[in-house]
Amino acid sequence: MPELPEVEHVKRGLAPKIEGLTIKEVSFSETVIKAHEAGRKAVVKGEGLDSFKFAVENSEIASIERRSKYLLFRLGGDGMLILSHLGMTGAWFVVNELGEILEDRFRNHVHVIFTLSNDQKLVYSDIRRFGEMRFLPSEEAHPPLAEIGPEPFDEDAEFRFLAALSLPKFSRKAIKESIMHHSVIAGCGNIYATEALFRAGVSPKRRTDRLSLKKKRELFQHIVDVLREGIAAGGSSISDYRNVNGEAGGMQERLQMYAKSVCPVCQSPVKKAVVGGRTSHYCTTCQK
């Protein structure tokens, strides 16, 4: 699943290509149309396809922002937006023709096409269709946005991170489960949580309230550092992530613990455990 660095790269790639342009037309794949007709709101959530079209057609894309793992396409100046979450295999492209999407698996799973005022196409592809997009009259119309914690690079992020970890609902959980919750810190998913914990020398199974304040601060800094490194490397392409130019990221080549079999520090076999519903890789020698 794309995490903060991947979504940030998508945002940076889209912004110069689409900001200031108007959505002339929206079209949907037969797969999405049939799913909606059957009562299953695939890809486009919260309302019907006709309502979505009516709401966004002839709107200017004023700007695009990232909030945690969400993309926010700001429409005009009235607070309206399109909210996009990439799910596990979602990808955005800007092309003149669909044939410019080089990989068959993305080109064959295009589900929403926005034709823009310069006649280019803003294309959403999703192989497994776990992603979603919604038209919102305002951010307040989607309460989950208000639950998201601080962006890692915010000035007060460390203070809010530490405060959240001290709450009863997180203090008795495994630390990895806690830091992957978006109300603790935004955008830190399985890959980057695994790497930050390894760099901090903390077991993913260790209970949150068993970490000292010093260790929590150290862990926070490792989260920030590994997310910055992920952005600098263009994100992680473990399987299906591609940026708007169809390119893979390079962070997967720098990962030290995620999906590894041997610890790069002590050469011990890497252990696996399910923590917070996600498979965790860790070294029992280097992480306590």
C-alpha cells in the first residue's frame, strides 16, 4: 500500500501538470459502472456516478495537496474537493492517450478518466480496486480527515506524537500498532514503521508504555528520517507503486529490515510476526 513518501511523489508529479486546468468531462470504466448498478460503489464512493460527474465537471483544479496518505484535489475556491486514496494498487497518470501508460496491468485497469481543458487525460488506474475517490463539498464532510494526527514534518509533530502514545488506547498496544495509527502520526505504514523500529532498536511487539520518553523521542526522529529518505528516493516500489510518469521508486533498494531474511547488522535470521494485523519483520538480537 502506498505510504506517505509514495503519495507525496504522486502529488508532486501531478501538481505542475494539472493545477489551473478545468475538468471538461469525467468517464468511468464498464467495471465501475456495472458495480454501481449492482449497488457496489467501486472506486467512486459516497454517491452515484452521475452525481459525481455533475459535481466535478467544469470545475477548475486549483491545487493538489497531500494529507497523510490522501490526495486532495482542491476545486475552485469554495472548499470543494476530490479526495483520493490509492488503496493498495491505485495510480494516477497524465497522458494524451491511454496507450502512453506503458504497463498493461495499469492500462487495462483504468477506471476513471478526467478530460482536462488542455485535452490531456488525468487517469486513475487501480488493479485491485481497493482505492477510492470522493467528491466533498468541504473537508468537514469526511470526518476521518479530522482524525488524522500531525504530519511528521510539522513543527509540533513530536509533541503531539508523544501525547498520543500516552493515551490509554495506545499505551498498552504494541508500539508498531500504535505508530501505524494515523491519529498518532500521519502516513507511517508498514514499510516505514518497520524500518524506523529497526533503526531505533525497538521490537515491533514491545508495549508502548514500556518505552522510555527518550526512546519514544528517538523513535519519532527515526520515523521522520526514514520518511524523508523515502521521499528523496522516490518512494518504495515493492510491487505495484508507480509515479505519474510510470516510474518505480528506489527506496526498496535502501530498506534494511522490511521483507529481509537476514539482519544486515548481526546476520541473525529475521523473525516475522503479525502485529496490528500486518506482517512485521524484526531482529530479536538488535531490537528489544
